[in-house]
Amino acid sequence: MNQGSHESYESSTGPVLVVIPCLNEEQHVERVVTKLATEADLINLKIVVADGGSTDRTRAIVARMAETNHRIVLMDNPKRVQSVAVNHAVRRYGGGARFLVRVDAHADYPDRYCKRLLKVQTRTRADSVVVSMHTEGHTCFERAAAAAQNSILGNGGAAHRNETGGRWVDHGHHALMTIDAFRAVGGYDETFTHNEDAELDARLTAKGFHIYLTGEAQVTYYPRGSAAALFWQYFNIGRGRARNFLKHHTNTKLRHLVLTAVAPAVCLLLSVPFSGIFALPALAWALGCLGYGLALGVRQRDACAAAAGIAAIAMQAGWSFGFFAGLKAGFSENGRKSMPEAEQKATANDRISR
């Protein structure tokens, strides 16, 4: 491509708004913003770091970068919710922008990430371009978690966790979206603290917008560093998936149905004093995870990856218990909405009197 056509391509994209929701990401944020900023003059980027009240050096790092680069902005996100951060950034800085690029501070991106996304959108005319992800870990447990998340053990066969080729999908890891499509469906649902991307994709596809999964801009993701952190991360994801199901009644995959069996199997352990047979479902599940994880470690020749089953147990249990917690919360909320106003007040007063 000659220089003239290169400049024509870049100028034709119009302003691009990049939003990075973050909280306590001093370890990663400077590297992520610096890599994106190398494209800023070429593509006309506006990089907004939406901070949810970091208590580490994140804010100081971004503020220092913003002082020397007018394309970088530090924006407060007092509600600490990612969906709120992106919506607010679009309202405040999205005027005149044609595209929104959402970036996770707890990840790494290939060179010319935004340019790659824009090329895919230009070629496909997709309303949303989503990307595949590959997990990498540094500590021993992180490597175990990465091995799980890169396999069916941890991702259940999700397309954006496995595919490298391009195809049309109904959901994927959010990367680039046209501002018109984003606004047409009302942006993210701010009541969703997790799984807001899948919820938005459900509304996009319902409105006839098209989502394209590309392997040309694969994201490197860094997992949580402990089993407890993984459990609670996936608990929140499962709870968000339940809210998605209750809201849209669509996009429930076989892997979701399989995972819902984990929480009941674990709860059956409470009945073991009456009969040992009640331990069999949970025992079979745990041994299956541990065995598959061991096979992954042998295949990768990595002793740490062999512990992928432990990470998978935390992830799957967290997701399953979170899903049932989300169902319970959703049914309670729907019950309150359908309850006559006088009865709602009486119930509330009864709770207070207790």
C-alpha cells in the first residue's frame, strides 16, 4: 500500500474513542496505555482511562501520562462498575467519534491493535468486532488457571476463547463497536456489574446488528492469582449470566446447563452423614477436573499446568453458585415488581420492624 492510500484509510475512519475501565491496575495500565498511544496520532484516538477509585499508583501513573499527551484522559468512575464507565465515557467524549474500542487494563494487546480492528471492520462492515483471547500466567497458580481457561475445562468451548479464524457470532470479547450501534441499543445496561457484554450483544443481535469474531487481534489475558479470587470472579460472572437469562431468555449454551449441575452436586455433600452415595456426584466432578488438569500438564510439560483442575474447580463452582444466586435475586426482584405497591410497603416495614 502506498503512502497516499495509507493516509486515506486512516483519515476515513474518523475519531476513535478508546475506553479503559480500571481499578488498581498499576502493574499493567502504563504498558497498555503506552501501546495504544503509539497509534494515537495515526488513527486519531482519544484514550479515556475510567478509574473506579484506585488506591494504588494507577491514578498517578495515568495522570502523569495525561500531562504529556493530550490524547490521554483520566476520568473518574465513582460507581466502580465497568458498564457505567463506558457509558459515561461515550456520553462525555464520544461526540463525533465513529467507533468505540473497549480495552481491559488487566490484559495485553498486539501491536497496532486499533488499526487491526479498523481493518477488520472496513472489510466486513460489522457493527461490532470481537476478539479471541489467550490466557497467560506468571506465577505457578496463574499458569494453572491459564491452562484451564485456554481449554474446554475452563471455557466450555466458547468461540472467542478458542477460535483464531474469523466468523459471525452472537457474542464475543468486546473490542470495537460503531458508536451508532452502541447508542441505538442504549449502551450497556448499568445494572449489570458482570456479563454486561453478553447482555449488550443480546440486544445488538435482536436489533439486527452484526457481530464478527476475528483472530487478527488476539488479546492476552492475565488470570486471577488465587483460587479464592477465581471463585469470586466466576461467581459474579455466573450471577450475571443468570440475570441475562432472566432478561432475554436466550443464548443459554449447553456448557451453561452443564455447569448448573455443580452447585447441587456440592450441596449434596451435606447429606453424606446419611449415606455416602450422596458424595458420588461431587466426587466424580472433582476427579474429572483433576484428571483433565493432570492431562493438560503432561501435554504442556508443565507441572504447574497440571494443577489446572484445581483452578477449574474454583471457576466452575463459583460460576454455578453465582448462577443460582442470580436466579434467586432475579426472582425476588421480579416478585417485588409484580407485588402491589401497598404490599411492597408493608413487606418493607415488616423487615424494618424485625
